[in-house]
Amino acid sequence: MNALQDSTSSSIVMGLGDFQTANLLRLGFGGQSRPIDRLIARLEADDGVHWLASALTEIPIVVAAPGTWFARSGSGLTAHDVFIGSGPVESRKADRPGGRPPAEQHLATLRAIKHRCKQIVSSPRNEEQMLVGTLGYFLTVAAGALHHRVQLSSRPADELDAALLDLASVLPEPWCDLMNAAAGELQSLPGQRSRG
């Protein structure tokens, strides 16, 4: 680095805090940020855990092929129930002990939620709605990989893996565990390259 580059970069970063500098670097010094980057920045904020608790209640839980599991859950179905819960069961029986959904019903629900979250992110009413849609999208992708061993997104597995690991680094338990496990699962799906 020459003296001009050194003095220029010092003046650009001088006076900025670590958080601001990291955001500038993440955004490429003014480039447009991706929704995932804005979600990570929101989760890193001082009130990120409280924001997450609220955002989880705002994710559109779209029920596909309603059945006994959803009828028992009623409107009390939460993001935790859908994305983490005790996981689906493989049987096609209509009634399940323990309130677990049949696998095909759970997967159809994840696909419906992912589709709705994509719609929200593509035309959000405000920044908050975009962040909630992004969170719901990645939770759905993670749950699909972990519970069903399917990649619900057309994005490359390496890109999804990186996004899930980035989210895992800023999310509290049990959400970070979901993201970490799903990232590993994505890489082990047939036709995917291993993380190197």
C-alpha cells in the first residue's frame, strides 16, 4: 500500500465505530445491500433478540393442506412449531400422537410459507416487512433441509450454506442450531458439493 492509499483509507474510516465500519465494508462502501445483509445487521443491533421475538410472530404461517395437526394447533401455531418443533412424522395417517404433522403436510406448509415470504420480500410495504419476509424465507429453507432433506430454494447450495451460517452467527438458540444443522444438511444432499 502506498502513502496515498494509506492516508485515504485512514480518512475514510476515521471517526467511525466498529459496527459502522463493518457495515460499510459489508455494503461495499455504499453499494446496495442485500436483504440478508440488512437482516443480519438488524439482528446484531442492541435490541436484536427482542426484535427477533417480535418478528417470529409476524412470519406468515401459511397452512397448506390443513389436517388434524393444524386443526388441533388452531391459530396458536407458532414459528417454533413449524420450523423447529418436534419435526414431522413419515406416516400418512390423519391423526398423530404428540401433535406432529405428517411429512407431506409439513413440507407443503414450508413451501407455502417460503412462497409467501418471497412475495413479501419482492414488494415489501416497509423495511420491517422486508426483514420479516427474509427471516421467514431462510427459516423455511433451513427447516426444509433439516426436516425433509430437500432444498426449497433455487439458489446455489453454497450461497444458501453461507447465508445460513451467517445467520447462525447472530441468532440465539434454538434458531442458531437450526441454521447450523441445516447448512450441514444442505451440503450433504445428493448432487451438492461438500464445504471445503
